[in-house]
Amino acid sequence: MHDDPSSTARNVLVVDDDPSVLEIMGEVLRGEGCSPLLTSHPMEALALAETNDCSLAFLDIQLPSMSGLELMGRLKARNPHLDVVIMTGYGTIDNAVQAIQMGVADFIRKPFSIEDVFMCLRRHRERQAFRDRIRQAEQRYADLVQHAPMLIFSLRKDFSLSFINRACQTVLGLDPSEVLDRKGWLLERVVEEDRDRLVDHVAAVFDGLSDAGFLECRLRHREGHVLHCLIKTFVPASPARRDRLKQLEGIAVDITDRVLLEKALVQREKLKTLGAVAAEVAHEIRNPLVAIGGFARRLLNRYPEASEASIILDECRRLERILDRIRNYLSPVDISVGQHSVEEILRRCKELMGLELERKGMRCRLEVEPGLEPLPVDANALLQVFINLVRNAVQAMQKGDELMVRAYHSAQHVIIRFQNPCRKPVVTHPDALFLPFDEGGQTIGLPLSYRLIRSMGGVLNFSWEEPCAVFTICLPRFHEREVEPQNFPSMSAESSQLP
């Protein structure tokens, strides 16, 4: 034999009532580098198997007080992976069938040769190597599934989960044991506006009306903030018929950072368009406006009683103020970046605004995820943004309402959410909140906040989560280079070329 003896178990149990068989088997096994455990009595064999780790046993089918098949059953009950070789001199078909049903690994017919034993050992090593490969493959699969940076789950028709990996803890803040086998759990996690789409999609797949595919929807973290996820469902390979389908397999990838980046890019393009349009509008309006104002002033000087001339002059001044507001909004912003704690800035904001909130009978609840690292921001500018957002929330809230401020991080960003009850009509065009053209100056704080956040490399968004208005600030956790002052376009012909 030239096989590597290290690949087989050191301990091999041999049970036979013939001393000569035990002696021969002992010599052969020791020659193969094994440690034979020799006995002629079944009860002693059970005791040896209890105290020694064995993966192979040679059993005579005829033993005193207990048959070899009965002994095999008791041994395999203790060690299901034990390979058993039955040694028999007059086996019957019934015995062979029973042995196969019980999981016998091999047979040796007496009288046997040494080559027969070698052959059994070789086949045992092959089975052991095959089991090791299966065990390694299963372990690799389990490690990949459990440590993948995405949710991997099995979904039933009632939206309960029969399986979910450990990413549930990192993505949603929930331990897998908290969510398994809870009816309707997945729907509870989905933001209400997206639930119908998920229900229709899953029902169509289960009913065979649609193939499994991708679906983008929002899930709510245990702490309450919203995650944008891309969900992929697919039918397991096992069911041959769709009516036997009991569950879907699926993955959910957190794409919050990608969505935030896309929104930042969209808003950047909107701002470029705003700059180009504003420069052209200001240039085209200012020249005739100056002429109209001059003629109106002359008319008013010549005819002081002419109210129409006074109205024209007042409207010219109002348009001048609007153009000045555009110019100031698009002027450069100087940002002094340093490493600052978002939590400290938020607590400073709460301290400054606390008296105003208390006077109006309102509350502010602040929740900051532990371990938020300092960010490369301008502390004073960020404090001004927070104050503007709190004041904006106060205008929409009523006595007894609570402003919820939550700060947490994703892979690439720190997100700060300002969520307040809002009983006013929902904003039809959210982007208009960040434009500086509203008369009366009531919303100038939001455009200023938008500019400041963008100057620090972040983005400010508005969303409506009935019955609450939500302003979300997204700031990058890392900068590849130092943030430079943002050069917004001036009121010149070259302003259409933005940096």
C-alpha cells in the first residue's frame, strides 16, 4: 500500500469472535499506520467507541449476545459518520439488504485476503476525502452567505423569512433571530409607499405570472432611518412545478450611497442650469429694467400725482431686489474645513434653539449613532444650516409637536435627518424650496443651507413622509482632496460655464 496513512483515522475498531482474525487485522492495520482497537465482545466494542474517536469499524456479522448489524446500528447512532465494514462468511440476501438500508460502507467475505483489507481501507480513505471536500464546500458556502455585505434571505408567501444571513444586523440593525418566521415581517420593514409594488411583484412570481427579477424599494432601519435597497428575487432550482413553489430566494443590496450620489449629481446639474439661466435672465432683464425705472422716475417727477408711475417705479425696485438676491445666492462661498464632531454641532444647535422651542411648546429629540467620527466640515457653516432647518421646522409645527433629529452613517456618508410633523399642504415641487426667488424672504434660509452643504461636498434633500416633512443632509465621510470654496456663477456672460 502506497496511500498516505495520514488521510485515514488513526483508530480503527475491529470486532470478531475469532482470535486469528483479530490478530491478522491488528498486524495489517498497524502496518498501515492505524491504531487497531481489537475486541471480540459487542459491549466492549461499544465502550471502546465511547472513549475513542473512530471513523472506521470492521464488524463480524455473527457475534455473541448481539448481531453485527445490531452493533452497527448502535455504533452509528452515536457516530453517524462512522464507516462500517461487515465481515461475513455466509451472508444472506436479507442480511445484505438490511445492512445497506442501515448504511453499511463495505463488505468482506470470509475467508479474506490482506488485499481485501487494503481495498476496504483505500475506499474508506476515498470516502473520507470526499466528505472533507463536501464539508469544506459547505463551510465556504456558509462563510460566503453569512459574511456577504448584503441581505440574503428565503421568502415565503406570507412575507415571513425562513432564512436570513448575518448582514441583517449590519444593514437593518436586527439580529436574524429577531426576524425569522415572523409573518409579514418584510412588509413591515418596507416603507409604506413601496409596499404595493413589492406585494404585486412577489405575488406575480409565486403565481407564475412574472419571472423573478429586480425591484428597488426602501427599507426602514431599526433606528428609523430609510435605506434604499435593490432587491433581487429568484425561484429555487428544486421545484419542477410553480404550484409547488413554497418560497423564493432573494438578495437585497443597500444602494443608499449610490442613490444619494445620483441625487447629488442631479442637483449639481440643476444648479449649473440655474446659474446659466439666472445669468441670462438677469442680463436680459436688468438693461430694460434700468430704462423703465428711469422713465418712470422722470414721469413721477413731471407728474407727481400720477400713481401709475409710482407703481411702475415700485415694481422696478422689487425686480432689482430679486436680481440682487440671485446675484448674492450665486456668489462664491468661503468654507474653512476642519475635522469637527457632528454630534457636538447638533447639541450646540439644540442648546441655542431650545429656548425658542420651549417657548412655543415644542420639543426636539436628538439621536446620534454612537461612534460617529469627526467630519471635514466648516463647523460654523454647518451650525448655521442646522439652525435654519430647525427654524424652518418650527414654522411648520404646532404646539406639542416634536422635531426628530437623527444622525447616522452609511459606508461613505454621514446622514442627518430633520423630521417634523407638517400639517400644511405637501410641497408640489420640492426643488423649489432651495431656490432664492420667493418674495418676502421667508425661504432664504433653505437656499443658503443648500449652498453651504454643497460647498462642503454634501447634498441637502427634501422628502415627504406623511405626515412629516423630512430634510436630509448627506455629508461625505472622507475626502480625497481638500475641499475648495465653491465658485458659483456671477452675473456675467461667462457665468454659463460652471466649474
